[in-house]
Amino acid sequence: MTDNTAPLAGRILPHKDHLASVHHDSADSDLAPRGFRAKASPDTDTIKKPRRPSAPRQAMLPQILNAAETTFGTRGLNGTRLEEIAALCDIPKANILYYFGSKEELYNATLKRLLDVWLDDADHWLSADRDPIEGMEGYLRAKIAFSRTRPEGSRLFAQELLSGGQRLEGFLKDVLRAHVDRHAAIFLGWQSRGLMTPIDPTHFLCLLWSGTQAYADMQVQFEALLDTAPLGERDYDTALETFMILVRPLFPRAG
């Protein structure tokens, strides 16, 4: 019991392996969304696909995507104007249209980049050859750090799901389902070796996601209940400690 309640060392910061992923994704990565079904629109049907930018201009892509994530996550697709994103980047609107043929194309690229990082955390931490407790703590730390450092991105994903998830249909049914199946197999492997208490792996993952993402999606509620705004480092540290107190008993022979 004492071990379960002992404070965990360290602050809730992105793991060093993922620092480059948080708002600093590679500018020349494939921006076509995985598993997306973009809605047809006059803009996307008539404007040519963006040309491959020269090396100096590629440095602008992360800046545009960061501003887009913040704005789309706050105002949504329909409530956002490209002029707002351009103003945040201190560039002309035409520069955005050079890289992305329309607002919807930029929106889809923003979602794609966001979800790539969201999936990578599990691939890094939840592996069959990693100690389950180490992997679980690292994964939860990464998910809480994501909510802390990219709250608008988390809300953008939530908005898409709440609106019916039509743009995410392919991602949810193909990419995410394969992702869950892959990590469910790891959990079942731990269970077969006696390292993890039998528990439905899919429901378990969904509970981890909903709990950690709530610190972004329901941030205003948490700030009101904790009587602090904005949430501070200690709040996120306490969140990780609380998750580990709940999760650690599932791994009686691990660690």
C-alpha cells in the first residue's frame, strides 16, 4: 500500500524522445491525412495541390500548422478564417494557400499531424519487451503532457468526434482499430505471463484516453473544481500520481 501512494519522481513533461514531436513536426512529412475522408468542397475541387516548397520556405510549415491547431481547436473549422491564422504567423494569407490549397486542406493536415503524435506515444511506451509499470507510467506521463502542452489540439480531436467523426471515419475504423488491436495483444501477452490482472484491453485503453484527455477537453471544469487557473505543474503531477495509484495494482508482478 505504501508503494502505491508514494509520490512519483519528476515533473509532467514530454519525454525527451518526444520533445521534437510537440509542435515541431518535420516540415517535409506527408501531410495527407491517414484514414481521412475529406468532405468535398468547391475550394478543394478547383485549387491545385500545393507545390513542394523550397528548403527555406519549409521552415514556415510548422509555424502555420501550430497556428492552425490553436485556432481550429478554439474556433472550429467553420469559425476559423485563414486571415486569423495568417495574422498569428505574421504572413500573408497567400503564403498559407501556397502550401495548402484551401482552409479544409489545412484543417485536414492539422488533424493528421495531431493524430500521428497521439498514436506515437503508445507505440513508444507500450511494447512487449518493456517493463509494464515503466511503460504504463511513461505512457500516462506522455498523454498528460499532451493535454498540458496541446490542449487546443486535444479539443480539436474531441470536436471532430462530437460532430459525428465523418472526417475521421477511415482513421477510426482502420488506423485506430489496428492501433488498438496491436496494443491489446501486448496487454493480453502481459496477462498470459501473469504480469497484468485480466482486464478488457480495449475498455482499458479507452478509460486511459478519456481520463488523460479530460485535463484538456474539460480544463475549465477542472480549474473551477481545483480553484486554480490555469492548471499548474503540481496539478499535472498529482494527476499522474493518481492515475498510477489506480493502475499499479493491475501489475502485481511487474516493476
